[in-house]
Amino acid sequence: MMSCAGNKWLKTPAMDYIARHGTRFTLAYTPNPVCSPASISLMTGRMPGHFKDAAGNRIIENVGAMRISKLSDEIKNTTLPAWLKQAGDNWNTPVGRDLLWRSKIPLAIPYLVKIIEDPQTQQAALPRYFRALDFIPGKEKNAAVA
């Protein structure tokens, strides 16, 4: 817990500064306090323990989450498409861009290309979206960025 939230023993000046000058979420919940397992839950709607790493261990930390050897077709093909259907033309928001950046399926490619080509996309953010394409398997991305 940050010192600005009442922690008497730990001083977190940088995080306190961000809390004072930005958005502070005081009632946010996560299925896992570690980055990658929490992201898996956000993207799939499933608890991190639903997934196993290449060695067959349940995902509970970043190391294991980076070694998920296979996602079922159900997970790969239903989560992002369902969100895009619901979002419709309103997909190009900060949250929508984050979801697409984290997606690792070919369906995200045309949206990533639109983000890259969008003059409103900040120059500093472009490498992030180009790098996202590196994690998507298949030949579709080559055709999209040619």
C-alpha cells in the first residue's frame, strides 16, 4: 500500500505524486496482483489459474504467464471479437487501443494498422503498436504493413 493511502512504514513519493496529479483508483480490484496474470484475466475474462504454462503449472506469476504454450481456440476467437462487436465504431479509445495492443490474434492486425496510420497517434507510442505485430502469428501482418 502506498504512503498516500495510509501506509505508515513504507514511503512511496513517486507513486504519491502520481496519485496527487493523476487518476487514483480507490475501489479497483484485480484477480491477481502481478501484471501478466492480471492481463490474462482482463483479456479473457478467466482467472489466471485457468491457464497453465508449458510445464503444466497454473499461472500465478509473470514468469509462468509468459510461458503459456497454447490458448484454446475458444479463448483466442471469442474474447476480442465479442468486445469489438459490442464496441462497434467506438473501438478507438485509450482502453480499446490497450486491448488491441495486448491481443495476440490476427483479428487485431487491421486495427493496429489503423492506430499506426492515425495522425492522432503520438510518435512515442508508435513503436509499441509496431512491436505488438511481432507477437501475432501468421502472414496476415506482412500483407497489412506492406
